[in-house]
Amino acid sequence: MVTFGPKGDTSVTLLLLNFVCLTASQYENYTLRNFPKEELVPLTTAYGLALDHYAAEKWTESIKYLELSLRLHRLLKDSVRYCVLHCNTSKHEESSFTRNKDLNVYWHALMKATCQKKCRAKFPVLQLPPPSRDILQDFSRRSPYRYMHFAHAKLDDLQSAVPCAYTYLQRNPGDQEMHRLMEEYKSQYDLSGYLQDLEEQPYEASFLKGVKLANSGDYSNSVGHMEEALRLYLREFQLCQADCEGISQPSPDSDLYTVIAEVFVEVLQCQMKCEGNLKPNVGGFFVEKFVATIYHYLQYAYYKMNDGCSAVPCAYSYFLFEPEDQVMKQNLQYYEAYSEQWGLQPEHFLPRTEAVKLYNHTVTLKLMLTSAQTYLKMDDEDFFGPEEAALLTSESPDVEFEGMGDYEESIYADWKQPKGKGDAGDSNI
């Protein structure tokens, strides 16, 4: 068994050579297309066994099933993403109902559903019983890594425990118990190389590199990493939106229209959470308004490089998300006043295309969700009108005959009717 040495011990440095393969064991042999058949079980089953073994203090067995659960969860997400993106981009036969809006909507829904059905049939994991919302929420919160940390710690395997703890803390910086344990590890051991986020997204690393380079004055290289961070983030945001479409839990006893309403509202609620779920954690704090922050760094770096034609669209992109920022407003006024000196044309005084697309998408999602929730909360009088609502809420269609006889009582007694331009605008993280 491998253990840490005290601070300064060369044995720790030697162990770093094997760090990557040891800490990434849950995904070491993971592939989307060739997932081992013997491991293909419902996520609910694998995760349930992991927690049962954990409760029984069978740490090795618990770790085994926790790692399997993480692989199954990734397999489920990757399979869903593939089918959603494939069907969203596939060309379908054009309908002949273009003049009939209702039929046209039904046609597109039918084509998309048929595509999904065919695609999902190719992925065995999507044929298994889906996990519950609570289990999916556990994985979103990275709860399995909390269990894995304690299980590894119980086995005195801190080399594996520390990365799990760090990965969990990146999504749960408010967990005081885990913070206390991490501080104890730091005070006793040299953790250089072990504080790695095992679920880190590529855009997070690019963003951090860009920030460090900007802070050191290397704006040219900073821009490259920031542009990459933006591109990778937008791609992950799109995949997150796809995740929400692919896994839903409709009520089994609901009618068709109730199911449709429930699923669409659930999808919208999930998609609205993507921005929050994708915020990177820097130094124990989440980067709020992440996309706006990237544009702020970009406009500042381009300004420092005397590239106004690139800086101004980034400034307008930032202002699109943060229209009340007075410093940026002054920056934009400056560029407008000195547009000739900067060589600016009218097309430069617009947000970038991808910024407009993201902004319109998120605003539309919010409006749709708000409208749907308002509509679903309407009382009968608002929905049907006062007269019709009064008729529909009558206790019985035969209420006017009550008291005139009870010859049908034995049959129907149980029946009820169903009721500064750059420097001035610098941001700190």
C-alpha cells in the first residue's frame, strides 16, 4: 500500500510519476463504444450497492462500486449527448404540412422522437431503467467522491483519498468538515501534484492559464487561452443542454398532455441550471457570470495589445450580459469618441455572434419557463373564466336533484367528480 511521506520527503516526489493513472482509475478503461458487458448494470443498482457496502464498512467493495457508478454515469451522459446532438443536427424529410402549423409541429416532434428511438436502441445503457432525480443530483453534487475519500482514508490510502476530497470540494466549497480534513492533510504532507480535480472541464484549465498570463502582463498568450476557454465552455454548455433533454422521469400514471407539460418544464428547469453547474471554482470561490468575465479579460487584453477592433466587440459582448456596469459603459463611450484613431468601423460596435446567440438562448429559456410556470399556476377562474369554472367545480351534475330521492345511493355512493476602457475595467478573481 502506498502512503504519503512527510513534507520534504523525496518518496512523495517519486510517487508523482504514477499519480495520473492511480487517481483516474474510475475512468482508466472507460470507452463509450466498448463498455464491458459484465459491468453494464443500472446506475441505481451499482450506486445502491456502493452505499450498502459503505454503510457496512466494506471499504474495498464500496470503492469498487463507486468507481463503477462513476463510469456508468459518464456512459449514460455520453450516450444521451450523442443521440440528442445527432438528432438535433440530422436532416429529416421535409413535411408537406407547412401550411398547417399544428401538423407541422407534430411532424417535427415525430421525426425527432423517431430519430431518438432509433439512436437510443444502439446504446445498451439507455435500455436500462433510468436513475432517479435524487441519484442524478448526487452525481451533479459529486457526492460519490465524498464517499470515496472516506473509504480510501479508512484504508490508509491517502494518495487516492486526497484527490477525491479535492474533487468533491471543487463543487462543494462550503463543506466545512471536508475543508478541515484537507487543511490537516496540507499541514502534515506535501500535496504538490495531488490537488487535482478529477472531473475538471477543459475550459477551466484554459481559463486559469489565461488569467495567470494576463496578470503577468503576457496579454498575447492570455488571449489565446481565453478564446479557447470560451470556445470549450460554449461547447460544454451545449452538451449540458443536451443532457437535460435526454433523461426525464415522467409520472407513470399521468395522461399524455400532463406528461408533455411535466417533461418540458423539467427540461427547461434543468437547462436553466447549466450556467450555475458549469461555473469554475477558483481558490475556493465560484466565478460568477463566467462568460461575461471571459469577455472582460478579452477586452482588456486586446486593449493592452492595441487591438481595438478585437477589444470593442468583446466589450459590447460583456455589456450585453452586464448592462449596468458603469465602468464598461465609460469604456464604450471612449471607443466611440476615438473610433477614428482606433480604426473602428460600425460593425465593431456590436457584440460577437456567439455572445448574442448565448444571450438570446438563455433569455428565451427564462421567458419560456416563467410563462409555463405562470400558466400552470392559474386557478380555474382565470383559466376557464368565471361562468365555466363555476360549472366545472360543481360537486355533482345532479346537484339540483339532491334530496328528491336516494334510490341510486347504493350504486353511486362512492363516486366523486375528479376535481475605464481597459485598466479602469480590470476584474479580479
